[in-house]
Amino acid sequence: MSELLTTAFLIAALRAAAPILIAAMGSVVTERVGVPNIGVEGMMLAGSFTAVVVAIEVGNAWVATGAAALVGTMLALVLGFVTVRWGADAIVAGFAINVFAAGFTVLLLSEIYGSKGSLVRPDISVLPVIELPVADVPILGAVAGQNIMVWVAAALVGVSWALLFQTRFGVHVRAVGEDPDAARAVGIPVRLTQYRALAFGGFTAGLAGAGLAIGYLSSFTRDMTAGRGFIALAAALFGGRHPLGAAGAALLFGAAEAAGNRLQGQGIPSQFVLMLPYLVTAVALAAISVRRTVAERRSLTRVEAA
Amino acid sequence: MTGRVARLVASDAVGALIVVLAAVAIGVAVVALLSDEPAAAVDAMLTGPFDGRYQIGSTLARATPFIFTGAALALSFRVGVFNLGAEGQLYLGAAAGTAVAIRIDLAGPLTIVLATVAGALAGAAWAAIPGALRAYAGANEIVMTLMLNFVAILFVGWLLSGPLADPARVGFPQSESIPDDGRLPRLLEPSNLHLGFVIACVGCLVLHVALTRTSWGLGLRLSGENAEFATYVGLRPERSMLVGMLCSGAAAGMGGIVHILGDQLRLLDGFSASYGFIGILIALLVRNNLLLVPVAAVFYSWVISGAQVMEETTDVPREVVSVVQGVLFLLVTATAVTTYLRRRSTPQSAQTLDPVGAA
């Protein structure tokens, strides 16, 4: 067990956590505005696909990342249109995005590249690694040679916090999420706020997809997000819909993924190893709900006793 | 009363029909764009699935798991929970039933009955976890069920590499084949249509009657539509939520084992064609009307069967289905608007009789 807590493990945990964390920041905002974005999984997948295709065709990882974020944003606006405008159920519409993205990426993959499984190009343009001269320092060594996506993720925590708590937009987001009618009554543009929050969610999901495809890995495989979008959503909920809490949760879930990778080939069946991030996420969500309920009951009985 | 029900069924059917026609039209347009021989491709897609005895049987057989998961989702929507875990429940149901059919030596149809019960129980048990957490601790059942899907599917993968692996073919993630006693009778040889299709349709009818004609069903629906009111009249909506989730999981689990006993005849790793997820689409397409679930499932099967025929006979890949799927999903969600308008224009007292669920 002790070998889990080495610098090498921390490096792997941060790498695995970065895409989850990035998408989780968007999920915090969409949860706050009251339009849950289940489509984050599909937006992330579409982002991964876009990033790899653009990286191959244009040959520039930055352009690829921008395109991925753009595609994520556009999908989020579609979701916004059907939910905010048409009043469709956000969960179902979000799921529609996921189904669509899962199938459409495979369709395009086979139409453009004639492959139904994966797209691997060794010469693909990927996002750069930032080398810092702290490789030999304990703990800090974990950030010495990380991909720029890890730094983007860290920066996004601050950005999301500022967005939510230091800007007028953040006030609007929180007000709309608390009570849309009250928000409308005081003159807050409810729909516009919801659209903008969703756009931020889609932007981060697309960015996370790019981070996964041309930062963490350098290829596209069908369904390669493998639930990471859902895990990001879980991180937002587990983290109390607060950027800092969600970041902590994303690190926990990323660590679970890295631990799983580490435990591979050590006699534990691979299925149980792969299960780890999902199991940790489910148990974390269950634990926090039960704890909250118990606390509520206790305070209730205290009130009754008084 | 009968006239009213007939009218509601009719309006659900008409709404679904419009959505279906629009999605198929868009599918046809995409096929025509992608193919070098659009006429042949469109013809293969639209008529292929019903071209002769064999194709008809295959299309109905392919619809069977979707009937079960469609019913599972319709049921969960009716009680106001999102069971996005039908996929995992289906896998565990299939695994538990397969274990019973292979390991327990029973005479004749008893094997089928016992395996099916085991499948339903396994599905219900797996659904009980998110169900109870949702009902009594307010946990987010959506994320919870999605996570548990991954756990269940990986667990079944492990079963097939160890405890349930076929000793004759080590290394292949599959179980032994189901003994003859445990197989559901075939109905339309040489196609693989099996008794499971009939079981599924009868099951939907029974569930429909239970939901609409018994006080138990009324309690469940009431809790799903208006928890506050349900509490006020002495019902316990939390309990209804859990019960609904259990029934939903049982239906999904049963769908899994019936598919194994009737169609595949052995448990395979990754055997589900997203049955659990497409169940959402099936349920929403007919607005959670259980009587119409089989119709929606056959329709969906027609679309995917058509795509397969098309892939075999022309140059269009079957992934074109994904476009139809996505469009169907979006259109189905869009019809929520008409639902919303209809609800608003219906007087309060009539709302509880409206077979439109949480969606």
C-alpha cells in the first residue's frame, strides 16, 4: 500500500484528475444555475473527438483544444435551447446529447478514417508538458513535469470560484438556481443566465475532452470518456457544488483511477481494478447523502426537544 | 371511462407517430446523403426488417429486450425516479439467471421459471441500492445509477473470466451454453423469435392493469406525480419510490435473463446493445404508457434492423442509426412541451388520471 503514495503515484493521480476536474468546474456552475448537465459526458466525448481530428488535420494542438471547447459549447447551447426554450426535461435532453455524441463520433470516425474502433496517430500534435526544476523535491515533484492541462485545471478552480462569487454573473447564477421566479422578479435575465451557465459547462467539458485526448492520451477511441463526464458531475455534487470542494473530489476520483492503473497486474482481477473509480464515486455520493440526512434528522429532533 | 382511455392512448400514439416519422425522414435524408446508391440503401433500411418470415421474426426478437427495459423505465418515470441503471440491472439479471440455469439441475420448464425469477431478483436487488438511497437519504439517483452500471458490467465481465467461465473455452469471456431445458421455445423458425417476446408483451399488459386499475398502482402514481399530496392523503411517497425502483430493476433484470434464455443461449461479455439506455427512449416515446411500450420497442427494432440490413447490402455503415437515435431523443424531449401545455390546460382533478409520467 505504501508504494501508492510515491511521487510517481501523485503524478499519475494529477494526470488522471485533470480532465475530471476541468469538467467538474463547469458542472458546479450548471448545478448552481439549476439546469443539471447530464450531457457533460457526450460533450466531453465530442471534445475528445474534435481535438484529435483537428490535431491531425490542422496539426496544431492549441487550435484543436479551441475547437474542442467550441464544440462542447455548441452542444451545451443545443441542450440549453431544448430545455430552457422548449421546457424539455434537462436529464433526458442531456442524455440525448450523450447518445448522439457516442454514435455520431463513431459514424464520423468510420466515414472520415474508415475505422470503427480507434484513431491512433503517433505523430499527432499534443499539448505541451511544462517542465519545472522541482522534480527531486518531495511531493512538489508531482507537478514537475505535468501536462499543461493540469495547470489549466488548477487555474480553472480559481476562475470558477471568482466567476461564482466575485462577479455579477455569479450572483445571477446563484439567484436563478435558488429561485428562478424570485430572480425574474428582481430583473435578472433568467434564461440568458441559464444559457451562459450551460455554455460555460459545455466549454469546460469540451476542454476536458481535449485534455483527455491530446493531453492525457494522444488518440481517440470510441466511448473513450468512459463515464468521466458523469464522474465530473458526481465531483460537483460531492464537493457541495463549490469549486474547491469539487476540485478535492475530482482529485479523489482521479487518485482512484490512478490507483486502479497501478494495481493492474498485481494479482487482482482487472475488472475490480477498473471498477475502482466508479465504486469510489458511488460510495462517496452515498456516504455524503446519508450523512446529510442523519445531520438533518438530528437537528430536527433537537428542535422538537427544545 | 373506456372512451377516455381510448382517447388518451390515441393521443399518445399520435404524438409518438409524429416524432417517429420525423426521425425516420431525417434518417432517410442522411442515408441518401452518405450513400452512392441512395435508393437501394433507403429501400434496404425501410423494408428489409419485414422482408419475409425470417426478417420479421428477427425484428420482433430484437425488440424483446427493449420491451423489458422500456417497461422498466416507464415504471420508474411513473413513480418519479430516474432509473438510469437499467443497463447494469439487466447485466446482473442475466448473470444471476444464467448461473441458476447452468448450475442448478431441474426438470423442464422449472429451470426457466427459476432462472427468470433469479434474474428479476438480482435486478431488483441492484436497483434497491440507488432506490433506497434516493428515497431515504435524498441521494442523486441519476449519477448513482450511472456509476453502478459500470460496476455491474465490470463485475459480470469478471464472472465470465472466473466463476461463470465456460471451461471448454478458457479465455473467451462467455459462459457455458444454457441447457436445453432452460431455453425458451422458439416461435417462428428459422428466426430466433422466442417466447420471451410474448412474455414481455403480457408483462406490459399486467403492469399496465396493476398501475391503472389497482389502489397499489394509484398510490405509486400519485406519489410520483405529487409527493406532497400523496403524503397528505396518508401515502408514503418514499416507500412508493423504492417500490417503483425495485419493480423497475426487476423488469430490467428479467429482460436480461430472458434475452439469454431465448436469444443468445449463453452469457457473453458486453452483450447488451445499450438496452438499458434505449429503454429511456422507448418509455418517453410513448409517454410512459405501458400498453404502447411493445409498439415503440418494435419500432425501434425496425430502425436498427433496417440499419443492419442496409450495412450488409449497401455501402452505408449502421452507425447512421446514431443520428436517428439522437434526433428521436431530442424530438421526444421536445414533445414534453405539448405534455406541459396539456397538463396546464387539464383541471387539477384530472391530472392524476393522465398517463403522462414525470417526463
